[in-house]
Amino acid sequence: MTAELVRGQNHTLPHTRLEIRVSAGSPVVAGATLGDERGTVRGAEWIAHPASHRVPGLEVSRQAAADHRLAVDLDALPEEVHRVTVLLALPTGAGRPGSFGAVAAPFVSVTGLDGAEIATFTLTGLDTESAVSALELYRRQGVWKVRAVGQGYAAGLAELLADQGVAGAAEVAASIQEAVSSGLARSVTPPPRTPDGERVRHPAGPAAAADSAGPPAAAPVPEPLEDPASSRAVAPGSPIDYAHPRRRTTPPPPPPSAPPAAPGQPPQPVAGDATGWSMDERLYNQIWGMFEDLARAVAAYRSAVDFAESRMDQELERTLSDPRSRIAGSGDRAREAARAKHDELTGRAREALQRDLTQLAAEAAVVEPALPAAYAGWGNPVWHGYHVPMELPMALRIGDLQLPEGDGLRIPLLVRLPLERGIWVDSGRTASDAAAATSGDQLRGQAMETAVALAARLLAVYPADEFSVHVIDPAGSAAGQLSPLVRSGVLAGPPAAGAQGVSSVLAHLTRRVDLVQMAIRAGAADALPADLDTGEQLLIVNDFPHGFDDRAVTQLRYLADEGPSVGVHLLMVADREDARAFGPVLDPLWRSLLRITPVADDHLADPWVGHAWTYEPPRVPEGSRVVEQVLALVAAARRAGYR
């Protein structure tokens, strides 16, 4: 998974051969410096820049451009090198932006040779700076890591290089800018994009030959081509349309514009204020944007607090280690000054966080009422106007996420449809206060209620007859929680109980997975049996592993691994401690499922910024019969389809 870094955060690099990709809103100069164990650049031969674009283990672009790819081979670096710093600078000259504050924030990513992203960093917060240290690859105890730096320099390249110990930094910086401006490395703007975001490709010409030492080669004349969309020949010399013939070429409608804000005030949020082809897609993208904004805001706050505490500890340590601090109360004054600085830094960080939270809360207040049923909580009035959909939505809300610093701000947790993995509702004890205050029987009951509510949401967002639900309840202990599904008649059959019932349901679904997989491999979908339901299937398993023998456990693992790709999904209600008797054989099963809890619990880890998100299950308002009403409409739509 890609690590989205914030300033100061690091991430381990899994490869030593890498690409560093830079995307900026206007042409920039990209280079890199090599540093020793103290970070010092020992000479000009340790600097890669447009006029000298290769050093051992490193190659950069020979042009100023809006997009760059830097090649890095960490194994080929000199042994003395412990650090590689990627630097960006704005070209000088008339008509060029004078600072990064006047252009779009540069985006930097570290990728493998296959293009898979390892870590990314957006350089926000720059103002008057015209040069910036973007990323740092460094070696620590034999392991290479990447750190997001984002250190800007208002005095430009000369100040940046001088900060790294480069002798004659001003002369080196001048030679780099001279190479750019004199044409040794021409500034190239990115080619235009089509409405779908694809680059418009042009025949090779002068702009495409910027790295060529000789005159640009003539553009090759294409042969007449057959346009598969229109069956018209493309005349020689005319531009070639590389767009897929069935891809939509009209741009998506623009998002709604926000009303003008008062001077000095942030813009008013608007529901659907994100890119997308439909309102559902816009809202989906907006919700994930809110999630990322909250993650970054809290990460920045925590980083600032950590820095303030570390700085105070260092200052107090220096004060205590100096014998002179014991004279005339100077030690007390130094300690008070250190604590005052700490309070000032944390106060500023809290103000910035509160500003971001206020804006996010205002956005949530307008987004939540505008959500469609698939994205809305059970308390949203949209459910009162519910009707069975004709098409499957992009995603489904399965709960909410929040952080301790978020002042109660909740972000919907959306999962894409069809489900790519099963869900495990943990009925066991957790470390949360809510779980500690709940008895074991209550937790098991709440876990099953959560599973039933999720099944009802899945039934509600699929078109009629395209989603079926099966239930395994070996001991019949969940009859009360299952009653909404049973009474409405939306189940594919009565809940299976006993060893024979468990075996029958598992055999039926295993057969479906086998047949559909064979049909897909053979390209013979029309050969499937007429009685086979090819719609999406959900299996709810209560109180696992009670009532399961070794064969049933093997079948369940098979469904968890192979089922999602052919439309069979698991929704398990279980306590992992109850399955300890099977040993590690069930570990792959648990790892393949998305774990949620029937009570609020901070178990969802965020590898991007290191947060532990608190998950809250979708709650049905007390006394509400919205689930029963929705299931009744689903059942009525199915009955109408059978006639």
C-alpha cells in the first residue's frame, strides 16, 4: 500500500532501484545531492543537475519541466554516501514565477521500476521559497528509508546548496540556472490532457527531442489507419486519436460552485464539490477527500506537538547539565522559557487543527444530508423516500471513522461494491471502554444485530433479484436478531441449523463458486446450469466455529479466498478466541476479512500516517423501524419480479 507522507514522516524502502517522479504545475528544475553520514555534500561531483545529469547511482532530467522522472540505484552509490536529497527549484528569468507560492503545490512520488507507488508527498505550505528540499533517501543501520522534508529556501538554490555544505554554492547554483536558461535544458510544459486525463500524444518533433544533442528528427508520417469507432481511414500526417473507441470523451459536468465567501473567510462548502461523472461519484470522492484532510490535519498536529515536547526536553536537559544554571535562579528562568515556548508551539498547532476541523465540520454538515441511501446513515431522511435501485452504486457505508483530536467529527467509512473482501463482525471482547462495559452475551447479540443491519443495507442497494442472502446459525441462537430478515422473506432460505444445515449451505455455495470459475476459465458462461443463481451471494455465519467440523472449516476458507472474485461474500460473526482450538490454520481466514466491531473501537490502523481510527458501526435510531420498512420494499420488488 502506498504511504502518503506528511512533512517529517519516513517510510522504509522495499527496493534499491527506484524512480522518483515529480509533477508540478509549471516547469521546475529537478536535481539531487549526495551526502555523507553528516549530510555534507563533499563536492560538485556529488550533485546531479541539468548541466551534469549523472552521478554514480543517480540520473536526473536534463531539462526544466513540469514532470520529471529521476532514476536511483542505491546499490550503485559510493560507499561514503548515506543520504540522497531531491531538490526542486524554479527557473529564473522573465515571465517565470518567482516563488512556489505562486504555482500549484509540487507532488513527488517514490516508485518501483514497475511504476508501483511506494511513498508520496505533496509539498504544501510553500510561500516565498524558490527552491526546496523535497525528499530525502537515507541509510539507517543498513536500511534505506525515505523522509518527506519540504524545507524551502527563499534565497533559492544558492541558499539550499550552502545549507548542505557545498563549497562555492552561489557559483554552482548560477551554473545550473545558466544551463537551463541558455538552452542546454529547455523548459517543457506538460502535453495537454484529454477530458479523461490521458496525455495527448503527438508525433516526435522538436519538443519531444529536448535531450537530443543533434537537430531534431523529422516527425514520421503515419500510415493510413482504420478507426475502429467510425471505420474511417486516418489521413497521413493527421493527428492520431489514441482514445478507446468506447470511452466517454465528453468531460464530466463541472461540480457545483461554492457561493462567494466573505472577505477573510474560507469558502462555503458545497455537497458534491469534487470531480466525477455523477453526483454519487462526486460525493464518494468528496468523502474520501474529507477523510484524507482529517488524517493530514491530525498528523500535522501530532507532529507539531511531538516536536514541541522534544525541543522542550532538549532545552531542559541542557539547562540541568550546565552548573551555571544553579546560580541566581537562571535555571528556573530557563525552564520557564522552555515551557513557555512549548506552550506557544502547541497552542499554534492546536489553532491550526481547530481551523481545519471547523472547515471539515461545516463540509460534513452539508454533505451528510445530500448523501444517497447507499452512503447515508440509518437516521438520514433519505431512507424515508427509499425505492429499490435499478443500478448498483459505487460504494456502501458500513460505519463511521473518527480520531480523538477530531472533536466528534465523523467521516463515513465507504467500501467499494461489489465487495472485494468479506467482513468479520468481532463478537469478542476488545480493549474499548464500550466493550468493557458490555457483557459477553450482549456483545454477541449486538454483533449479530450489526451483521443483520449490514445485510439489509446490501439488499437495499442492489437491484431486485441481483443479491441473495444465506444464513448459517448452527444452534439457532440468533433467531431474535435475524427476525427482520426472516419475516420480510428476503432470505434465499430459512437459516441453516445443525451439522446437516451447515453442510448443505456450504456445499451449495462451494458448487456455485466452482462452476462459475470453470465457466469463466473456459469462456462458456452460457453452459452454466439453468438453476444456478449467478447474482451476488452473501453468507452470514453466526457464532463460528460452533457447529463446524474440519471439512466445513475448509469450505469456509475456500469461500473466503475464492468467493469474492465470482460474487460470493462472507459476513461472519465470531470471537477469534473461540477458534483457538483450530490453531493457526484459521489465521489466513481472519486476515482475509475486514474486521469491524459492534461497539466503538480504535482498531483500524492507517499505515499512511500511523493513526488508529475509531470505528463506529451503523446505528439504527432507537425505536425506528427503518430496517423493516426497507426490507419490506425489497421483498415487494422481488415478488413483483417473479410475476
